[in-house]
Amino acid sequence: MTSMTGGEALVAALAAHGVDTIFGIPGTHNLTVYAAMERHGIRHVSPRHEQGAGYAADGYARSSGRPAVCLTTTGPAILNAAAAAAQAYSDSVPVLFVSPGMPLRHPGRGNGLLHEVKDQSAAMAAVLGRSHRVTSVEEIPLAVAQAWTDLVSGRPRPVHLEIPLDLLEEQADVTVPGPVPAAARTPAAEAVEAGAAACAAARRPVLVVGGGAARAGDEALSLAEAVGAPVVSTANGKGVVPEDHPLFVGAGLQHRCVLELMDDSDLVIAVGTEFAPSDWWIGLPDLSGKVLRVDVDPAQIVTNVIPAVSLVGDAALALRALLERLDVPAPADAPERAARWRDLHRAAAREEGAPWLRIVSAIAEALPRDAIVASDSAMACYYGALSNLPLHRPGAFLYPTGGGTLGFGLPAGIGAKTAHPDTAVLVLQGDGGTMFTVAELAAAAELGIALPVVVVDNGGYGEIRNEMADRDEPVHAVALGRPDFPALARSLGCRGVRVEDAAELTGEIKAALDADRPTLIHVREESRAARGMA
């Protein structure tokens, strides 16, 4: 046992679990944590707003598969991070949110303590997996270990840890346990046998990969090859299977041809996906009696679609178990079948994404094969990039699927670049979303990272404008004043450029990937780069 303050106990416990980076903002109530952080050599990234800190931690975790840490101070600070916590929860991202709380020996509520809110732990519990308030210095390392267990076992979802601010200053004898090993669940043997039998009997299977398959890419591809299944991916599953593989059909389930592919298939193998309306925009097909579902979360197995066969367990372990029991030749026409559906998917994607195709093609030409793209809830992302920008690695497409939050892209890109300093990372977002977290350009500049930030500017909230018009209702409150985005970027320490054609966009992205600072690249939707008039 070692005598230390609560702040030191927190940092020592995080370091014991391999944490080397924290995204956060210092405040009066968390200074002991910052003092200990410096002593333990943990890197600190300083976003300009707590929401940005949460999104950056999300981008770090999504792209790397490792839990990330977001640290705030009390009250309004942790509430500022609540949207990021909700986004991480909706997309099953392992982020630990840590904040001080009102003193354990609080004389009473409502007496005007700095940053006091009624119940910040309850507020956070409403938007993430679990919120826990510790009650002693000795408990802090154990609480971190318990939180880490939640983050690395089963369905990874964010956790909030609240430490009363008086405990952060208090001294006690503390034992810091070693790292918690990940507990991977193996599916039941009888379920595996049933799944293998279903795969062996199928003549026209299809494989749907979601975010829950992100760490099972090799196994998913091997299963697709073994049974001859064309592969489609959700937004969060984009990149799990390389998009240039002969069996890959496309990313994005919102196209009618995907429903037709499901109808044409006699077995739908779904790995790590919710069958959520946020992926199936036009509704789900009738999948009765033909779904083999693999998910680590038992509650998720029957969400939205009832499977004929279910394997509850870690995706990689479940798929390996299936592969060990399969000994049937794949249909000889599997690549041809996949090619037919791929052609239909590409045609639908190009039609849907037509206004942004030139931009997306210019981005694709500039990026290396292992690139990561952090995107936003913007039309250029979900209509343009999702189905038209090929990516080839798990965690390569960071997109706020479930929450659909604006302002996610830039801080998520910062987090991804922090996790992968030697990998090309690009941010793609709209002008509306950019203004939600534009201050994070200063944080990116402070880090000195090569980060292209492509801002597709349609002068406001374009999707909402279109919806108002489609409803034949007054169009208002959606036109935003256009700042000089390149000048704004330069004022925050970044490069800032404006492009007018696609070739220029490709060149500027390549230059940005070699720059000594972030580069904001401004593209107006009415420019030649967007219209395809290069």
C-alpha cells in the first residue's frame, strides 16, 4: 500500500490500465489530478470545450479499439460532455468519463457551491452505460478497475466515474490493482452447431457486418469466403471487410437494392449489428426465419429482428467457432452474385450521392489505402462518403450513427490522429456541424498534426432545409451566415484554403497530409469541385 491523494490514486489506476493519453480541460476542482498526470507521464490533449474532449476520446477509441479517457471538472463541465457520452453510448464506444463531484461531506444541497448541480451522476447515468460515485480514496483504484471491466468486456459502452472533490485532495493508504484482462465470451456449443448447420444448408447467403464486428474483420472475411456470401456493411461496420474484395457489395444499408438482396438470400448472417432504423432508412425487409445473428450483448440478439439462430459471444470467437465446424464448398458463382449486387449498390449510391461525388472522388484519390476518415452528420458524409468512399480497415470511418450529433467530425479526427500519429486522417463535415466545434481547430493546431479538414459549405442546415421544403412548409431558421472559413482557420493557427475544382481539392489534401499543422479546406457546394466541372 502507498499513501497518496485521491487525485494520485485516480491517475495511478489509469496508468496501471495502460492509459497514456487523457482528453480534458483543467478546472479548480481537478487540479490534483493534473498534478499527478504530469508525474505519471500521461499525455494530455487540451480540447477547447468538454464536448470536443468527449468526441476526441470517442475518435481515439473507435479508431484504435482501446478505451479512451475524458476528464472534466464539476457540474457544467461534465454536463457539456453529456452529448458526447450519449453518442458513445449509442454506438457502443468504450470511453471513461471522469469528473469531480460535490464533496462527500457536502453540508447540504443548494447552498451555492461552485459548479453545483442537483445530481450530476444521475444526469450522466441517463445518457451512458453506468455512473458511479466513489465514497473513499481507497475505493478509487477499485472503481477504475470496475469501470475498465465494463469497457473491455461484453458490449463496450461508456462509463462515468464521479469522485467527490474533497476525496481528490484527501490522503490515504491505497493499493492499485493491475490491469483488468478483457473477458471474451464464447458462444454456446449447441448454438455454434446450429449456426454451422444453417451456413452449410444455405445456397444464397449474405453477410451483414456492423460495428460489433470491428475487431473480427479477418474472421468475417474468412466466413464470407467459406460460405460464398456477398458482404454489406453498416456505417459503423464500414472497413471491417476491405471494400475492394470481390465479395464486398457496399457500405450503407439505406438503398432499396440492399432490401432486395436480403429478399434474394436464404440466410442473413448478421454480425454485431442492431438492424437499427438509423442504418435501414427505408425500413427493414421481412427476414423471418432466415437470420443467423452474432452479438456479444444477449439483449441485442432480439432487437428489431428475431433470429432463427443466435450466437451470443465475442464476434471473433463466434466466427472462428463457426469456421471450425464448416466443411462445405462455397457456391462457385459467389463472386458473380456479389458483382451483380455490387453494380446495383454502386448505381444507387452514385445516384443518391451525386451532388458530392466529385468531392468524394477527389478525397479518395488523395488518401492512402490505410486512411481514416472522421465524418459528421452531414449530407456530404451520409449521402456522399458512406457508400461512395472506399475504405479498407476497421475503424476507418468514424461517423456518429446512433446519436447523429453535429460537431463530431473535427474532434473525432483529432482523437484518431492522436491514436494513429503515423496514419493519414481526414475530417469531412458540413459548415453547420463545423461551427459546433470549430474551436477545436485551435487544439489541433496546438498538437501540430497534419489533419486535412474538408468543410463542404451549403450555407446552412441543408438537410433540414430540404425536409422543410419537402413538407411544403415555410423554410426558415436554416440559412446560416458564412464566415470566411480559411481566414477563421488561420486565426486559430491552422492553414486555410479555398478550392474551386476537384483536382485542386486532391492537391490540397495531399499537401495537408504533409503539412506541419492542420489545414481547413473550404469547398462550396456550388463550386466546380462539387458540381463536377473540373
